Amino acid sequence: MAPGRRGLPSQHTWHSRATAVLFSVLSVKSARALRELRRKWLRAAGLGTCAALAALLLWGILGADDGVTEVLAHRGEVLPGRFIEVPCSEDYDSHRRFEGCSPTKCGRGVTDAVISRDEARRIRSIAEKGLSLGGSDGGASILDLHSGALSVGKHFVNLYRYFGDKIENIFSEEDFQLDVRQKVQLAVAQAFGVSASSLHLTKPTFFSRINSTEARTAHDEYWHAHVDKVTYGSFDYTSLLYLSDYLDDFGGGRFVFVEEGANTTVEPRAGRVSFFTSGSENLHRVEKVHWGTRYAITIAFTCNPDLGIADPALT
């Protein structure tokens, strides 16, 4: 054997060592890659968990803000009538009772068969004409044709005194001759098994226009849960006639009956009448309007003839 070649590895041995070194390098790279992949996965999982927690928190703030688990009336339905009876609260015990009228059967109902969509359109035009004279700086504007109350900026004015004879150029006699109140009154009486003649229109009965403008005064914060019998002592039966369509004219703005663990909502539809007994068995609120404009009219009834009011008149 030549002296210069003694001790050199054979070709096979060199190849084996090179292969081993290569696999060692690849193993290190693979381990690094796996560690990096694991770090990325853990990071993504952490971000995903945070996102999920954030989503749950957001749902708790916004979704649970609605708290809706049941829909009493969908916007796409045309309901001849739907009624849910609920136990009466004790609210009425502290008020004078009127035989054959004060609630003994309590609940909530919805009907699309009392006011047509064409009638709703005509009624909405009255609201639009009246509210064109003013309107709140915040999200909720009120027009009460009985008392004359009209939102203007951050305050209310009496439109009959404030605008005087100009009123006759805004409204027509026909605007004040619609028989909407009578139709709603009959529907409420039939649903609760009382005589229509024992029900009396009471104040405040008013148009509301709600948009997404930021609230400026407490009057604009329409979304708080409340009880009508507490807020307005004269109310025995409350009804709302919707004059615009949920998701077509506005987003948000659904009517919510607030109940522990199972809130119920009514999705507004032009011509739809929602009605209910006014005690705390029907704690309720309106969702914030996110876009568009929501029109409705609140029509309230009392059993006490001393608290009744006449229909509005132009003159």
C-alpha cells in the first residue's frame, strides 16, 4: 500500500459518514421547523382563543343587549293574529280598578290584519309632515298631535302655538279623519275580553321617529327597559302601530319584551300592530337603531274615563 494513502477512509466509509452528517443536519433543521411550527400553532391557538373570548364578550355586550331568544313576529310573516297570555303583575292592585275593563287577563299580541300597509303609508306621511317642522338633535323625535308636543332641537314646543296658522298648510282635514284609533281599540278589546267602549284613549299617544344619531338628552335614550304602567300611570293597555319595515327601512330597532333568560322580540312591519297590558308583566325596550329611520305611533288606552282624551282635530 502506498504510504500517502494510508489512513484515508474508503469511499464507502466516507459516504456513510457524509450521509450521517447530512441526516444530522436535516434532523436539526426538522426539529427547528417543528418547533417553529409548534410555536406558530400555539400562537394561532392563543389568538383564536382571545378572538373567541372577545367575540363572547362582544356578544355579551351587543348580542345579549338584544337578549332575543324567541321571535313573536318575524318581519316576513303576515299574521292574522298571535297572542301569548302571561300572568298579571301586582301593579294594578295599587290603582283604581274598573269592572269589566281593568286587566284580569294579561299578555301580548300582534296582528297584521287591522291596519293595511296603505293605511300605514298614509299615517306615516302625517308623521313625516309634522316632524319636518322640527326634530330632535338626538336619535329620537316625538310628535304628539293631541297635546301639540313636538321635538325641536333639545327641547319640546307646542306646534299649534309655535307655528299657528301655518299648521293648516302642513296638515289636511283628511289627516285627522283616519279611523286608526277605533280599529286598534277594537282589536285590543277583543284580545283581552273587554268592552271596546270601556277603553279610553289616553296620553301620551304620539308618533316616534328614531334614527342612529347620538343621543343628546335623556329624552333621546329610548332604549332603556321600562314599564308603561310605572312610566305613565294612566296606561292600562299599550299598542304600537309600526309605520316602517325592519331591515328594509332601518336596522336594529326591534321591540323586545324583557324576560329572564328568554326575551321575546317583535320585528316591525308597516301596518303591524303590537299590543300588551301595561304592567310589569310586560317589561320592554326598543333596540338601538343602527341605520335608517324607524317610524311608529304609540296608542295607549285607559280604563279610567277621567284620564281619557279626545281624538286630535285640526281646528
